[in-house]
Amino acid sequence: MDFNYTEEQLALQDTLRRFIAKDYAFEHRRALAKSADGFDREAWKTFADFGILALPFHEDFGGMNGNAVDTMLVMEMLGRGLALEPYVSTVVLCGGLIRDAGSAAQKEALLPAIAAGELMLALAHYESGGRYAVDHVATTAKPAGSGWTLDGAKAVVLGAPSADTLIVSARDGKGLSLFLVDAKAPGLTLRAYPTQDGARAADVKLSGVEVGAAALIGSAGAALPLVERALDYANAALCAEAVGIMSALNEVTLEYLKTRKQFGVPIGKFQALQHRMADMVIATEQARSMATLAAVRVDSADAAERSRAVAAAKAYVTQSARLVGQQAVQLHGGMGVVDELNVAHYFKRLTMIGLSFGDADYHLGRFSDTLLAA
């Protein structure tokens, strides 16, 4: 298997690297995290110009026919820059659901708008009390005329405060279904708040929200496998983002060890600290291998193979990210936890990645279950 990127992939990666270095500096990111939106809408337009918002979609709908490996290289660069834009929620999760299960009309209406940076979406799926159980959904969808009426509540919907449209999961009597819901629909309320890493999320309440028949994504009662696949794509993307963050942490930590002096010499001269730095680099490269495995396997038509690879990657990358993040903070001493230093923000984001869409223990259980089933 050839693990080298193509010339086009390398060019895209280089473009993103230069953009982040020039226009997405750390102080700019800190200011964005405190702004009303919590991200940069101009950067979102730039992402559209680069083509990364269109990356995973078919060219018939304004896309670039990209795969999960293409998404991986984008997420790695966004991780290095600690980008706050809702790329995973809009493009990977919701865009992937519409790409895989949407009707022709839905694809024609939504995918080009996502690709152009004109439409943002969020997946409202998880609910209180369910932890990471994908099938824990109490929200109901009842037939009403030619459409549906939705009632229920969703918790910690990432990207919801900026979303124009939500994809809401609900039980319709047959099983789990997905519906497109306007974020300003009557009966829908959001309680928005910042997350620990500076991003935005919201708790969503639906009370008698009416949607038409065209709002249904895919077949009624058949959405559970679609949600599972979308979450696998999201976890594969988050693994790549974590690798980008870990690589950046290694670089800033190494630079600190070379410049910070104690007893008249750089602290990087001390063998014990050299060993800890080596452990960080090894953990990052091992995590990179697992993130690559997830990206290669997540496009598989075999659901068991896809699930096993992504679960293994998420569990391993989460554990490696914890090691690298903790070591980076400790090697920076008291400065490692201050808000003015990017190390603390990298570590917060790694922690949030580890908890999003299933933590290490949850995915170890998934991996074990797939082995037992096989």
C-alpha cells in the first residue's frame, strides 16, 4: 500500500499550512474564542475558496470527489492551527449524512451550499442520560398531515449556535429517523454556551416542531446505521486533528527545552527530559499510524471492518494524546497551564477530542465487541 500523499494533496496541505501560519496566529485564535460567533466567518469563506468544504462531495454537487484520507490531511492542518470553525459538524458529519443518504433534491439543494460556505449544519443526536450510546434516542417524530411533528431534547450539539439547519434524530414508531430542521423553526429553542476548548455548542429543545415530508433523510426508521457511519467518519477526522495538535505540541515543547535555561544550560541537556521528549515523539508517530488506518478503513463498505478500525484508532489516539498533552504541560512548568500560552489550549482541545463521540473506554468496548462478534 502506498502511504505517500499525491501532489494535489501535498499542495492542499501546504496551502493550509501557510494560511494558518499567516492568517490564523494564536492570538487571533484567542480573540475568536471570545467573540460572539466563536470562529472566523472570513476564514470559513477562505476554506470554501480552498475547496476543503467541497472535499468529500461528488463533483456533480460542486464537490471534489475526495475521500477520508483527503479529510485526514485537512484535519491535521486544522489541528495544528487549533481552528475553531465547525468543519467536522458541517462538512464531515452532516455533509456526510446528506452525501450518503440524502435524496437527489436534498443533495442538489444542500451540498453546493455547504461547498460554497453558504450553509452550516449541526447534528442533533445525543441526549442526556445516554452517554455515548448511539441508539439512546427519546425524541419522537409523529406523523402530522404530510409531514412530521418533533418533540424532545438534545444535549451538547456541537456547532449548533452557528448552524442554519439541524439534522435531528428521532424515533418514529418504526425505528430511528433523521430530519432536516430549520434552526429558527417555531418550537425549536437553543441554549448556547462555549465549550472548554473555546468552541460552541448548545442544548436543543424541540416542542411541536413541524417539518414537511421532504425533511426526512433516507428511509423512515432506517437511520441508525447512517448515524453510526457518520460518527465513524467524525472520529476518524478527530484522530487526524489530534495528530496535528500532538505534532505542534512536540515542536513548541522541543523549542522550549532548547531555550529555557537552568543551572546555566538549556534544560534540554538533561537526559531525563530528553527521554520524555522522545516518548512524546514516539506516541505521536504511533497515533499517526492509527489515524491513517482509520482514514483508510472508514470508507469500507464492511461496517464491521470500519467500526473495528475506527474504534481502535480513537481509543489509541486518545491515550497517546493524553500522554503528549500532559508531558507538554509538565515540561513547560508553571507556564504550561496559563491562558497566554498555546500549550494549554492545545491540551484542552486534545481533551475535548478524547471525549467527543466516545471516549477511550467506550471505543475499547466497541473494539472488543467487534472481535467477539467476528
